[in-house]
Amino acid sequence: MNSTETSNTQTAVNNTLVYDIRHNRYINLTSRCTLRCQFCPKHNGSKQVGQYDLTLSKTIKAADIIPLLGDVSQFNEYVFCGYGEPTLNLDTLIEVAKTLKSRGASIRLNTDGLGNLFHRRNILPELAPYIDAMSISLNADNAAAYELHCRPKLANAYTAVREFITLAPQFISQVSVSAINGLEGVDIAKCQQIALDAGCQFTQRELDVVG
């Protein structure tokens, strides 16, 4: 990221809209989320990822993001990921992803898998033309542990994320399901089996490791 782009990316009100980790550029679309995960840094006094503060003070539009995308050849992936759930800002997500796809970028969406529940429709057909890979946070092998650790704002959230995991490979070519090792009452092996049974890959994350 050059100095001009850095100044555009982080404004006086500290809206970090894009940020770079290794060879990927991350896109921060919203602070809103369908979960209140007890292990999430933003619920424990920090909205920091590395040197980036992901606090947002306004609703983010595609016009805010598109000038900051940069040269797609310089990045392995563009990743929709912040401390909010990207699918809650769905129109902006799709418009930015469409622009990226037209430039030949590889695009990944990190999601809690509750987009269908929130929007009350299957949003996967809308994402499919633009999203190459998807990472879905499962984080529990049973509803009780999910409620304890993820504290969803919507009813029937665990059922919804399990359904989303089953549906996603029908629309997205690369789907990985993640769970965090170290959460009380969570069986990582069972989480992995849920992912494999749905035709997804599995990613084990470690508690308190961010970025």
C-alpha cells in the first residue's frame, strides 16, 4: 500500500476500509454482526488486527471501497473480512466483488454463515458469480456450545449455520469450515466431521490468535 492509499484508507475518524496481511488485501465492510462471540476481541476491548484499528463510524458503500482496491495483480486474494459480518452489507459486498471479478481478482468471503437467516432468503446464488472461496465459522459441534460461545442475536442460528454449510458447496467451488481449538465444550474432531460430511474443507483455528 503506498502512502497516498494509506491516507485514503485510514481517515481522520479511523475508518480502516482495506488492510493488508501478508499477500492478501482485506475489505472491512461493516461493524455490525449477527453474533456477539465471547472470544471476539471487539467484545473484549479491542478492534485491532495487527497495526490496523477496524473501528467504523459510518455505513460503508461501494464507492468508499472501490478506489482503494489497488492493483489486483499484487495480491493473492481479496478477502471480505473485518470485525463485522460482511453479508450484512450485502449490496456493497456484491458491487465491490463484481468490480474485483471484472479485474481478474481472486475473492474470498469470511462469514458466520447466518446470511440466509438474516436476509430470509438464500443469498448464495447472488454471491456465486463473484466469490471464489468461502470460509464459514462454525465454532461448535452442538447448539448449546454455539449459544454459549457465539451468543447469536437471531433465533435458530445454529440450525441456520449448519444448513448454510450444507448449501454452500452447491454454489461456491471452495468452501472451508472453521472452528476454534480451545473453546470449552467444543469437540474439534466433530466440527471437522461436520465440515467433511458437507463436502467442505476444515480449518482449525487457535483461541486468541487473530489475523
